[in-house]
Amino acid sequence: MVTLTVSNACGSNTSVINAGTIFFGVEEEEALHFGIYPNPGSDQFTVRFEQAGVEGVLEVRNLLGQVLHTQPLNGTATVNISANWPAGNYFVLVKAQNAVFAERLSVIK
């Protein structure tokens, strides 16, 4: 479960999302499925796609939405990420197929 709270001068809003793949802009059967290994992990991660030929962009963002890592996807089935980030939860976003797909990434130290 992921809880996201956004606050500003007008107040705050909290959303709770059950962990798993989050799909933006597509139906689940059209979704791009990928996994992150190991998860949780400390500083080296592999993103593995179920289907080959993924074209797009991979981003890692912290819970504030700040982009920590960006990498183009050029059809490879796996992507390696070196992470030198503090312990915590992050989101791996894949922007492909005119949609955005997300998985939660946990960094432990």
C-alpha cells in the first residue's frame, strides 16, 4: 500500500494506492508489464519487461515527484539501474505506448 499526501496553502489531500502495477491511460489487458529485481534492494536493480521491443523512457522518481534517473528504452528486455539514493520508496515509471506505467521500488540500506 502506498499513501500519497499532497499539501499546499489550500489544504491537503491523501490518496491510498494498493501496491502493484499502476496503469495510467490504458486498460489492464493493454498494459506493459515489467518487474524490478531485487525489490527491495540497496543499490543495483534490474527492470525486466515481459515483452521485448519496448520503446520509450524509463524514469525513477521519489515520492515528491522529483526525477532521480532517466533512461531511454531502445527495445531491450532488461535495464540495469545503479541507485545511490537514501533508503525509502520510489516509483519506476515507464512512458511507452502513449501511456505511463509504474511500479514501486523500495531501497534499503
